Amino acid sequence: MVAEVLELGMGMSLVTSFAGMMWRNHMDGNILPYRRWQYLALQEAREIMQEQKEEIANLRAKVRSLTHECSSEFSRELEDEMKEKGEECEALKREVLILSERSSMLRNSLVASYVGFGVVVGGIMVMSRW
């Protein structure tokens, strides 16, 4: 890397980089012939970087708008889906309640049947002994 030493007052010195040298020479108006191609390369790179920054800004704006559109559309779909799932859940809760009532009713009738059967069998056994 090419560097240049600038003498400052009181014995202090400052080392500048190649880019700093090119900028200083450009500001002074003297671009040396052997540095001309380097200066042009730096200018071209600066222009490319600026174009890329603009392109990135445009792409970010586009992504932001698409994200906003998709998120609002996605949220509407989610709300509709949640309503449907909520309705299904309520319907299933009602069905579970009905089935649990039927189950308890059948269990009670089965227990009553066993008790009745036991009473009848017991009665028959008692009568057969007498």
C-alpha cells in the first residue's frame, strides 16, 4: 500500500493512505499522470457503490411494501382461520358434553341393570331353597 508522510509543525508527522493522497491531489487540481488510472478506478468504484446503494434502497422499499401487503393479507387469513377453528372448538365441546351425558346415563342404566339382575338371581336362589 502506498503511503505518504506529511510533516506537521513541531516535529510531528502524519501518514496518509493512497486514497487520501488521491483525494488531496484531486482537490489541489493536480492529478499526476501515473496516478490517473488509479484515480479513474476509484471514481468508477465510487459510482458503482452509489448505484448499488440506490438499488439496495429501492429493493428494501419494495420488500417493505410487499411485506406489509403480505402481512395484512396473512393476518386476515389468520383471523378467518381462527374464527373457523373457534367455531369448530365450540361445536366439539358441545359434542363432548352430550357424549359425556350419554355415557353417564348408559353407565347408570348398566349399573341399575346389574343390580336388578343380582336381585333377580338372588331372589331365584332364595326361592329355590325354600
